[in-house]
Amino acid sequence: MTRKRWALAAATAMAVIALLAAACGGDGNGEEGGGTLQTVLDRGELKCGVTDSLPGFGFKDPNSVYSGFDIEFCKAIAAAVLGDAEQVQYVPASSQARFELLASGEVDILVRVTTITAQRDVSRGVDFAQTTFYDGQGFVVHADSDIRTAEDMAGTTICVAAGTTTEQNLDDFFNARGLAYTPLQGDWPDPQDQFLERRCDVLTSDKSGLAARISALPNPEDYRFLPLTISKEPLAPGVRDGDTRWKDVVNWVVYGLINAEELGVTRDNVAAMAADPPNAAVARLLGEPFKGSEVADLGFGVDAQFIQRALMAVGNYGDIYARTIEQLGITRAGTLNALYTEGGILYAPPYR
Amino acid sequence: MTTMTGGLPPPAPTPLFFRRGFRNLLAQGVYVGVTALVIFYVVQALGGREYGFGFLNQPAAFDVGNQWLINVDGTTNTRFTMYLVGIWATARVVMVTLLLSTVLGVAVGVARLSPNWLLSKMAMLFVEIFRNMPLFVQIVLWYAIVLFGLPQIQNALDLGDTFFLSNRGIAVPWPEPDGGLYGGPEWLTAVWAAAVAAAAVAAWFVRRRRQELERETGQPHYPNRWGIRLFAGGALVSFLALGLPLTIDVPVLSGTDYAEGLTLRPEFTALTLGLTIYTASFIAEIVRASIQALPKGQTEAANAIGLSGYQRLTLVILPQALRQMIPSVTNQYLNASKNSSLAYGVSYADLFFVANIIQNKIGHAVEVFALIIVTYMLMSLAISVVMNFLNSRLTLTRV
Amino acid sequence: MTEPVAGARKVVLPPHRVRAQRPLGTRAREWTRENLFPSPAQAVVTLLALAFATAIVALAVYLVLAAEWRVITVNRWLLFAGGFPQDQEWRLWVSVALVFPLIGAAFGLWASLGRRDLLFMALAAGFLFFLARHGDAGWASTVWVAGSLALFFAGYLVCRLVPREPGRARSIATWTAGGALALALPAVLAVLMAAGGARTNEFSGFMMNLILAPVGIAGGLLLAIPLAVGRASSLRAVSWTCTAYIELIRGAPLIGWLFVALFILEDVIAGDLIVRTMVVLAVFTSAYIAEYIRGGLQALPHGQTEAAQAVGLGRTRTLQLVVLPQALRISIPPIVGQAISLWKDTALISAILPLRELVGNSKAAIAQPEFIENRIEVYVFAAVLFWIVAFVMSRVSQRMERSLGIGER
């Protein structure tokens, strides 16, 4: 009996604390009013969900400095929206947790080698912007392995990252052929580590990512790619569902970088081009007046020179590719990621 | 003031607000109201999601590797089936862990109290080192050691063509159902298993009967001895009679993996090793404390009647300490069963790992978490029930 | 010892003193015979144990020497501070300088360093020095490690001067140290964050563990007291809800609640993920601590309450002055145990959440192609760091248990 009143006071206090916490909480997705764009502008910083362990795409060095293809796009968007490519907070997003990070507002954008799929688009609260990289799922084996074809993989152990489209493709691929296989899904232990130690016979992932990882190793010649591509993996930045303003900005930064390459605007010549645009298309892209004409504000919610700032920060699509992925010895010419004028499928809508 | 004529004035009725009953009622009312508000807030905050367990019945579209005695693929099976596969994986790890950690824990706990200085200090080191390191790091470390330290499959260590050791796993011989000498059907093994079970039941009854006789007559009737004889005899005779309906499958290397036999995969090994050692270091402390809590007279009395050290331990000390340590050990069992979720660190597809994959594919985090917590609670309940049964038997009989 | 002088009265020493006076060699032989070789069976055990111990020690020494510790020295910053702004490094050192003497003081006041503690600590410190001086590490880290240790011992020695007996000096010292310990967390957070310091989302590496665990423990303790009292309450509604809360929280492993922090709690509690993590850690710990406090409440003899009421204390005062202080005292050892457990549990935050504490950054370190072979080194290093802190905590708790006279039979 003696403890009642005390208990009561305590319980009430707890309840009040919980309520207060809840009330202070509200929904902090930053979706009120201006959407993500406004949130980013107010915060003065872009929160970018990335991977931190994939050389060439997103990688963290000993000083916690991030680099890679995806990182460059984060920088481009930060430069476009905030005017400073360094105002990015990189949030390491595991393949398992990435969509929740986006949905919960923990990140503003996901640039994390993420494949567009219908299910993700519809049921995971993510909306995909323009594809930045066209990829496909491939396989790597040890050079001394007997595996040369898909059929050779029957009965083997295959390392794959948990919670990815590759995991799903693998299941489809093998079941369609009636082949048995043993998957070894890794999330915390890196599937690559398991493969290198020969815990499994085959490592599968997006081809470019695989190539990047293998070429970053001290002895890349010890590994061999199978001549197989079993899926389409268009990798695209993801934004929250239903936030079209923000998606427009992200989309047109990507289109802008592709268009810039087509128009011959690079990081080195963008300042000169901005001072004296060679033609109307370049002028429009950089948001500069051409022969006395007015600069049209298309209503993105950021000023007209946002693509120009992105170009100044990271250069055009080709510059990014050369700086990050080509560095690892993965050529671009002749792949899907070449411009459409050069046999690829990069075809950005005109900026006008 | 009233005059002091006789008796006290009738007490003024307590105002309603100061009556204990009323205040209790009021307090509970307020409490319930506030709690309801909090719950309402949470429900409302989570209300924006879509709910329903239908997603569990859709095809899984993923496969998991560490299956044993089952073969489930992701294309034809539902997500729920995959979850059951995860539960089975968890159950395996938990059962092995509880068994091994009890044995190791008791051994280390007893060694800790050994008069042998070196042994006692080594037991202390074991406890101090493994109890104070995060289990997750230990498991991840064991996995790194197993993966990195063991030879790769092409250099697998071959122990007499019977045991193989590599980072694909530890392959050991394992019994397989078989038709036996007379080439009978495979279900002969099941018949034999039934015969063994029958022998066990019979042995149990014989032991009980002999125990009763012993109590009634005061003469030794060797209940344990006869029980074991009956059981072993029954098992052996039926095994021979059925024509040895069981073969031992010896593992062989085939390609880059093992065939036949039983393979303990590195993920399972690392997880079980880490869990066992961690849990054992706690159980060892419990065992030590329970033995130390026994009155010193017990040891002295045992010495006085001339029991050997081993007899003293198994007949006098441990049975008594056991009663004291069961509640604490049960707690450690519950911890170990929940800690099995750290399988995440070694990509062992336990129930939490599978649930996480499902969540990643389709969302429905609230339902998935409900599934997880209900599963763990049921598992805890099962362990508690078994341990309580054990406890009641141990404390009821012969005090 | 001197020979008795003729004529002087012969002093008869007690047997243990006589034994102690014999030459060292004899005593060592006797000790060895009694403790290592009392019987043939024991001798076999000793020899086996010796062989085993030698093998383990040799293996450990070999591994330490053969290992490639450059992965640690190169990634020092990543492992300890991660995303913390590098130009604000001084804030970290100031925090260390704040906390270390306090830990030393806690040791000095409530415990003492035995030979065993010193041995363990010397091993750990030796390991740290080995790393600090290994490879291309600068002198600065060595100096800082040495300085921190010196501060620890300074705090310890100062507090050893305080008399052990209850008295004015001791109570002043206790309250000062207790207050300083309670204020340490806010003070450190202020040092780290105030006036242009780091933001919460820049916490990472080992310092994140060092911040999250105390926050979780303090929050858990605050939540646990009302919960425990509520569970023991005779008001049905209160005790039922508290019981349900406690059992629900204890039902799932921490990794499951981290799953909730990431995937579910975002709709309920706003703020950075690290804030939700702190809430989850506090809530998780509270359920366990509440059970220990309840155990303490139940262990109190009923006479305590009755006596308090007999001297005219009200219900609240009884609880506040008589019941809770005693119950809390009894439950201190298991609460410290839970604190250690939470400390170790912070190691699995990175497994689920996109926060990078020590173990998470260890994984990032071995993702560097250069160090892909050094997995074991990195995880051993992390384990040792966790171990040192947990060991210090467990030592303090054991000593406290003894000095408070809890659990004595």
C-alpha cells in the first residue's frame, strides 16, 4: 500500500514525459510545406545515403573522406542546390536499411547503387530519378576455378549481398534452369571477403561494382569474370515518394550533367563557357544570357544557374566517370553508359 | 469545544477526496487515461502504414543457404516458409549452445575452485576475458578466425579420410537411415528409433520400481544400473535384430565442397563457438557462486566419510549447488537464446536474418517485428517451462 | 632476521610468522607442492594445464608479433573518432582529460587496485603503447595515452588519501566525486558540441560507444525506478502495465529493438537516428534494471516498512527514505552488471543501424583494399578496447559489492 502514491506520481511523470517526447516529435520528415528541397535549403546541408565500402562508387578512406561515382552525384546536387559541394553529410546506408533511411527522412536522397524495381517504386516509399548508371548482374570466380558457364555453377556456393535485387535474380536464374545452388547472403560479413577466402565459389553482384572491387584488389588477375549478364540493373538516385519538386531538381541535375557532356561543357571549360556561351543550348544549360536574351527561370525552386554550379563542382558525366570508375580500369566506350551519340544509351532530354 | 462528558465526538466524515479508496480509484483513472493517450498517440503515429500479414504468403524470391534436413527453395515457397527455415536454424544453434555452454560452464566453474593454483587461475582468465568482451565482436572475430585461419577447400585438412577441415566447414561422419543388412526399406530406421524409445520408457519404469523397492526394503536394488542396462540392451538387440538399419556416412571431397556426412559450416561454427564460450563464462561464475554458497560442512562431511574428490563433487557438491543455480542459469539460457540473433554478424540465416530480408523486400516492419518478438517470446517460454519443470523436480524430490 | 641476543627475552612467533621466516626457496617449494602438485592426479592436471597455457601464450605472443598492426595505426582516427571533425581534435583530448581522473577517483574511493587489476591494466596499457608507437604513428598519441594514464593514477592516488572509515572527509569526497561523475556526461557533451563543436550526427567510432552507453544507462536508471515501483504497486492498472512493458521489452533481443529504432520508431519519435538509438538503449536497459530494483524491493524485510510507519512516516516518505535507498543499495551490483552488458551491447549498433561506432568503423577499415587481410587484427583491437572498459567497470562493481557488504553470507 505504501508505494502506491509514489508509483502513481512516477507513472504519471513517465506518461507525461512520453507525451512530451511525442509532442516535440511530431513528424520530423521535413515534409511540411516545401518538401525535401526546402528542408535541404533550410538545413544548408544535403544528407546523402551512400555506400562506404564499394571502391569506385562509394568508399570511405582512413580519414573518413568519401569518394566515388555516387559521391560525385551527391556533391553535384549539393553544389546545385546549396552552392557548395562540400555541404554534404554522407550517411552510410546498408543494403538492408537504405529505404527506411530515405522514408524516415534520415537522408534526403539515396545515391547508393540502387536498382530501380517496380516493387521498390511502389511499396518501399521510394521514387527513382534518372538512371545514372546502367548495369547488369555478373559473376566472378577465382582464375583457377573450373567454372566457365552458367551450368558449371550448379551445386556451387554463391556469395551475394543480402537484401538486394541480385539475390532475387539469382533465385530466378537458377530456378529457371533447374539448377541447384547454395546462396551465402552477407550483410555484415562482406560477401567479397567470403569469396576471397573461398568460402564460396562464385561472387555475384552488379558487374561494374564487381569490376571495381576486383580491380581495387592487389592481385586482380587472380579472378575471372564469367561471360554472363543475367539481369538489367539500372542504378538510380532515389528520393521520397510524392516529392516531385525535389525529384525534378535531382533529375535535371543528372540530365544536365549528361547534356553538358553532349554539348562539350566540362569542368575545365565551364567558367569560360559561362562567360561567353558558344550557343543558346549551352547558355540555357548554364543559366547565362545569350546575345542579350533574358535568362528564363523554369521554376525549379533554385536559381537558373544550378546546373552550372554542379558542373563547376564535379564536371560533366564523362568527367565524373573518368575520375572515379575509369580510374579502376573499367572503360566506358562501347558500354551502355556511353552517350547515345557514341553507341550507348545515355540520352538526356533537352534542357529548355 | 465540547464538554468532556463521555466518549469522543462522532468523527466528522472524511471528505470524499481524502478517502483512500476514492483516491486510489481516481489515481488509477488518471493513470489509465494517460496511458491510453500515449497508446493512442503511438497507434495514430503508426497509422499511416499499410497493415496485413498477406505478404507472408507470397513467394519468397530468395533462398537461404544454411539448411539442414530440409530443402526449401525460394521460388516455390512462401516468405513464411522461409521464416520457418530461419526458426529452425535458430533452434539448432540454441540447442547446441545450451548443451555445450552448460558443460563448459560447469567445468570452468569447478576448475575455478580447484585447489590447483594453475587450473584455477586459467579458469579465472577464461571468465574474465570472455565475459567482458562484446559477444558481437567475439562472434565476428571467431568467424574471421575460422574463415581466415582454416585452410581453403583445395588444401582441406584430411584426417584419415573421415574428418575434413577447411573454411568451407568441418565435415564429420554422420548416421544415415539405411535398409540394413537385409536390404530392407529405409523406414527400418524409424522402426529402430521406435524400439529405442520403447526401451527408454521401459527402463524408466524399471528404474522407478527399483527405487520404490529400495525405499521400502532398505536393500540396494541398483535402479540406475538396471535402467541403463535395460535401455542399452534394448537398443543394441533391436539394432542387431533389424540388421543394422543405420550407416555412418563418411564425408568425401567433391569438387569444391563436401558430399555426404555432416558439414558444420563456418557460420554455424563461429556463432555457436562465440555463444557457447560467452554463455559458459557466465554460467561458470554462477556455478562458482553456488558452490561457494554451500556450507563448508558439506565438503568436510564428504571428506569424513571418505569420498574421493570426484565423488565429493558429483554426489555431494554439484547436486546441491544445482538447485541454487537453476534460476540464474535459466536466465543465462534465455539470454543465450536471444543472443542467437547475433547470427547477423556471420550471415547465418537465423530467424532474425530472414525476417530482415523479408522486411527489406516488402516493408511491413511492424508486422515483421511482431513476428520476431512473438517467436522469441515463445522460445523463452519454452525454455522457462522446461527449466521450471526441472527445478520443481529437483527441489521436490529428496531434500 | 636477527639472531636472538643472549639474555634478551625469546619471542615466540606464531606458526605462520615462523613459516614466513624460512628461506624463499623453501617457501616456494612448499607453495608449489601444495598448490600445484599435491597428488599425482593433480600433478598430471597441472602439467596438462601448463602445456595448454604455454601453447596459448606462445600463440598469442606470436600473433601479436606477426600481426600487421599498421591497419590500426593508419586508421586510428577512423576507429576512435570516425566522422568527428578533425580540426576539433582538442575537444576529444579535453574530454579524456576530464573523464580519466574521475574514473581514477572512483577507483580510489570505492575500490582499490589489487595486484590482479594492475597486471591486467599493465597488459592493456602495454598493448596500447605498442600500437601508439607502432608504424608511422606520431609521438602525440603516445604522449596522450601516457598522459591519460597519469591522470587516471593521479585521481586514484588523491582519492586513496581519503580515509576509508565513514566520516566527514569521506562523505565530502564521496559527494564531490559522485556529483562530478553525474555531471561528467553533460560536461563532456558540452565540451564536444558547444561553440562550433561537432554535431550529434558526427559522432562516430569508439567515442560513440563511450557516449551512447552512459546515456543509455543514465536514461535506463531514471526510467527503471518508477517502473520497478510501479510493478510492485498494489494498483492493478499500474502494476499490470508496468509488467507488460517490462516483459515486452525483455521479450526481444536488443538487435530487434534496434530494428524498431530504424524501421518503426521514425513515425513516433522525431529527431536524428542517434536520438532514437539513445531512446531505445534507455528503454531497453530500463526493463532489465527495473527487474533488479524490484528484486531489491522484494528482498527488504517487511519490518522495514512497518517500522517506518510506526515512527509516523507517510507512504511517500517511507518509500523515499527507507525503502528505495535500501532496495537500490541491494541492487547496485546487478545494475552495474546491466551497465556492463549495455556497454558491450553498443558494439552491435552498427550491425543494424547506419551509425558507425567502433565495430562499424572497424569494418570500414578492413574494406580498404590495402588492409583486406587484417580482419583479425582490427577486431582484436576493438575487442580489447571494449574489454578494458568492461573490465574496469566489473572491477569497480566487485569492490563496491564488498565494501557495501552486499551479498555476504
